[in-house]
Amino acid sequence: MCKHTPPCPSADAADCQAARVSDAHPEQGWDLLCNGVVLFEDTGHLLPDGKVVAPRRPAVAGRAA
């Protein structure tokens, strides 16, 4: 699917979110990557085979009382 040089990571690679955006929809909160992954603004993504990957949110530091 990817025609970039060097090629973008495949949809099943650990770094699949590093692929280039092929179709941007920031007004809807998602982008289609050239490897077929749909990347959501909350960092969750949908793989081409329909598998959902939950968002990766940073740990929240403890709050002062």
C-alpha cells in the first residue's frame, strides 16, 4: 500500500502509527495512514483487519492535596 521511500511501517508493526497520513480529517478527529490504519486524535487506532487498539494515555502524576 505504501509507496514512500523508505516504506512506512506496516499496519501490524509496533510503530504502525509512524506511517504518513494519506487522508486527514482533523475536523472529525481521525486520519487515515498510508498503511491502512485509522488513527484517532486520542491516540487510539483501528487496524485494517478491524482490530481496535485502545488509546495510549500518559500516566497522570499525583496531585498535591
